[in-house]
Amino acid sequence: MKHLVAYITTGYPSLEFTVDMALALGEAGVDTLELGIPFSDPVADGLVIETANLKALQNGFKIQQLFDVSAKIAPHIDTLWMGYFNPFYHKGVDLFIEEAQKSGVNGFIIPDLPFEEAQPYKPIIEKAGLNLIDFIAPTDSKERIEQIVTDAKKFIYLVAYAGITGAKQQEDLQPIVNDIKTFTDTPVYVGFGVNEKTAKEKVKGVDGVIVGSTFVNVLLDEYLSNVQKIHKVAALAKEIKEKINE
């Protein structure tokens, strides 16, 4: 069974909505939830997720609220925190580790923390029983792939193209997937540009997909009520899960 990872922005449109949406995604077949930590400069994300980040911050999002909602979500669905390194650095990685352990969150995805700069933190995170997800990009050499994936845990985040989330680009990923699988049995999930139309193609040769902008775009639709948003996103998640497993 191929896996579906879903990203949503914590606190948008509200904290209560985040909890309800997360639980609905679990019921719709999502295997892992990425709870996005709102940040003012999400450099790896496109306009859709950037907009949701800014709206959550305008609503007064605080890091403590991430911890609070995670305690209601993580017992019901495999949960990771996805955020940029700035909050981890300023609040302290130790605090995030402690709060993740309290709530049952299983690890972190930090897209602007390069492999080399992650090395002081990764052993501490893993010693605490948590995961720090590794990224591979299409531009990485075979030597660098070996270096990154040899000790990768949980899954490897394969960036589908050089760019930002939500863009409509395509690259032949099979050669790089083959390289990754030469060095590890850790599952490989493809992210960036995955939606209900592209998922079936994107999942070929890999173990799962990561979907963010497609879901968050629904959350930004001001013509839908919160209940309608939850139903629509859950239906999309169910459709994508079915397509990647056809």
C-alpha cells in the first residue's frame, strides 16, 4: 500500500478547524500528517502555502498553539511538524523535542536545514525517539545521495523538481529513485506538484506522495464554509489515496 502524506497549515483558518481537518484526513486514508508551522518567509513554498502561513500569523498564531493542537491530533494520526529552522533555533530544538514527545508527534521536516547543518541536531532528535526527515533533490549527485540516505529514517522526501511547492513542473525522477534505492530500503515519497491529477504518475517507482498546496488551496477558498472545506479536502485525499494504489 502506497502512502499519502498531507500538509495543512496550523491555525488556518482556526485552531479548532486544524484539529477537525486533521482527524478528517486520517479518516479519509491519509497515513501521515504534516502540521505546518506558520512562518513569515516560507522559502520552499509557493504562493498558496505562503498565503495560508501569513493569514495564520495575522490571526495571532503562537508556537504554543502548535503544541496544544498536536496533543489533540497526534494520538489519532501519525504526525510530523513541518517548519523552517528559525522557530526551532529561537525557541530551542530541545523544546520542540520535549513537546513532540509529550504530544506524540513523531518528528520534524525542516526544508531549509541542509544535511550538513542538520548533523549537530539529528543525533539528539533520533536519541529522543523522533525522526528528522531527509531531503533529496533532482540536482543531487549519486555521491551526495549516498551520503544523505544511508542513515535516513521513516521516509525520504524526494523533491520532484528544483523550485517551490505547488508549481506545475515535471522531471523524470526514475533515475534518481534508482540511485536512492541503491543505497537504502527507507521508503521514498515524492513531494512538490502532487495533486489528484498528477498523483498516479508521480507515485510510479516510489512508495508514496506528499500533498500540500492542493489541500491548502481549498482552505483558502472564502466561498466555502469550514464544514465544506473539510468535506472537500477529505474527498480529495480519498481520491488521491485511491489513485496512487490503483
